[in-house]
Amino acid sequence: MLGSFSNIFKIGDLRRKVIFTLLMLVVFRIGTHVPVPNINVSLLQGNESNFLGLLDTFSGGALLKFSIFAMGIMPYITSSIIMQLLSMDVVPKFTQWSKEGEAGRRKISQVTRYGAIVLGFIQSLGMTYGFNRMMNGLVTDTSISSFLLIALTLTAGTAFLLWLGEQITEKGIGNGISIIIMAGIVANIPSGVKVVYDMQFGAPNANMFFGIINILLILVAVIALIVGIIYMQQGIRKIPVQYAKKVVGRKMFGGQSSHIPLKINSAGVIPVIFAVSLVMFPSTIASFWLSSGEEGVANWIYTNFQINSPLGMTLYALMIIGFTYFYTFVQMNPAQMAENMKKNGGYIPGIRPGKNTEEYITRTLYRLTFTGAIFLTAISLLPFVFGKIFGLPDSIYIGGTSLLIMIGVVLDTMKQIESQLIQRHYQGFIK
């Protein structure tokens, strides 16, 4: 493994990509400390509500500093969800672009970026107004021009992050947007470790022996989660495909065997991110109208739609399962796979080409996706169970989702580095 890492820096082009990516992440971390004008940040520092802690996790600590990157790339994620839904025979033009290959994907990406900027501006206005209502005095100047300045600053920060992600994808290594999300999560690990340490050893009546036992149990649980995530993320089902022989002139083509690799979890961590965003949305909106010590609709919504409440957790699990099926079949279209296979003279042994092949792939995908959905749900909910057992704070509850994102991004990045090492006749990470 160490030899493989040293090989990265022996290749000039790969070394430049890795260094460029690291420098862009340094720029990202600097931006999380650049404050937005007319904001009293000290009011946010003492706020430990669930939804703020969750959003702060994905922004790398930028939200509780109300920096220029406070919104992170959440507007882009929202825009991507909307575009995917509209591309499913809702808007004919978008559907047409989705079938045009690389050129169509570029057009969809461009519209997604424009949509992210529009959504970012709307979200920044709502977030600033809502937070100021929830924490009176957060905005030091409440004039319209001040709110517009704050919204434009936050939107510019999101736009810059999108540009930064594209630069990493183009000139660095890995998927830029995913790496920025991972960098935000990694940046919060030290504070999470400190919170756990203070809970186990910092209290006046803390028991050293039981504190050590709890820490060891937490470490074992985290390692088990990591191993389970890697095992499931790498798991695939290979469907054999045989190609018929073709004779063109005096030459014979085809006749080779291949396979279709269907992953157990084709959707990755996208369903979890979607589910988190939707479950937390009602409580986020309701928090702007909370009335302390009173019973009301806003208070009920805020209490019951927390991600660690029984109702919120149930909705969270159901949404993960639903989004896993949705996103898997958006990415892996059985009808299109069967049609392409038929055009190229391929068939699955024992299965007729065409409709039968489509039904076979669909059945297989349903079974694999069920396993993947249960896996994602279990990984996402286990931290809540461990949090209750060990008395961990709410900010630690998102650990399962964070691990999913980090491991997914690391595995994808390692695969890219692996392929480039092998192309240059160097040994990769996998022996």
C-alpha cells in the first residue's frame, strides 16, 4: 500500500493532479472562515439544534460561522434532483437531452448549474430571514439592501464552490463535488472526537475505566461499519452475456463472452442525502416560527420531524428505501440495456433477447436493490442506536451517513488513481 502511494508521486501528471486537488481543498477550507457582512456570528455559535448541526456537517463548519460557503453545494444537489425528475418524460426537451449521450449530459449539467444559482439565491434569502427570525439580532442591519447583499454573497459562495468542484474534476483527481462534500465532513471529525472525549473523560464525575471501555466499543463499532460499507459498496452481481458471431467479408467478429456488472448498491449515497434533506426540511422551516413554551403547529412539526424522533426516523428509513429504488432504475435502465444488447448481437444464456431479457434484468435489479436499500437504511440508522446506547450528542448521529459518503468518495478516487497507475505500468492499490 505504501509503495502504491509513493508511485503516485513518481508520475508527473498524476502528482500534479493530486497536488492541485489538495490546493483547491485548502482554498475551500479558507473560504469557510470568510464571514458574510452584517452578521452577528456569536449568536450561531451557541445554537446546537439538530438541523443546524446536520447542515453544518455538510458545509464543513461554514454554516455556524455563517461564512461565504454557509450553503455549501446543497442548492446544486436540489437542482440535480429536480433535473433528474424533469428528465423522466416530464419535460420532453430534457428527456431528449438525456438520450443524446455526452452532448446531452453537458446541456443538462449547464441547466443544473443555472438552476443551482437561482435556487441558491432564493435559499439564501429564506435562510437569512428565517435565521434572523429564530435568533433575533443575527442580522445587524435589517434593511432590504443588507438582506440582498447577504443573499448575493452566499449565492456567490455557492457558485464559487461549483466552479471549484469543476476545476477539481477537470484538472485534479476524482469527482470535485463529491470531494468537496467529503472535505466538509472530514473537517468536522476533530470537533466530533473532542465532543466524545469530553463526554467520556471531561465530566467531573467521569469514570476512567468505563470511559475507556466506551471509547473502545465506539472504535470497534466504527471499524465494523467501515468494513461493512466497503464490502457492500464493492459487491456486484455479474450477469453473463454471450455475443453471437458475425461474418463480414472474410472476417469473423464477435463470439466472445462478457458480463454485466450490477452493483448491490448502484445508487451510492445519493438516496441518503436526498432523504436527509427532505426529512429535515419541515423542521427547518418550522423552526423559523417556533414559540417558546407554547403548543402550536410549528412546535409539533419541529419536534416530530427531527431525524432522531420516531416519526422522523420512520420517514427517513422509508425515503432511503424509496430513493434507492428510484435512483437505481434512473441509472440502470433495464429496457435500454436489453435494447443495446439486442442491437449488438448479445444475449444472456437461457434468456430470449428483447422483452424477456428486460424482465430478467429488472427482476435481478429489484432483488439487488432490496439488499442495497436495507443496507443503506441500516447503516444510516445504526448511529442513532449507538448514540442512544452511549449517550452521544445529536451532532454525532449523522456518523453513518458521513461514513457512507467518505468511503464512497475514497473508493471512487482510489479507482481513478488505480487506473492511471496501471496505465503507466505501476502497481495499484489492489494486488
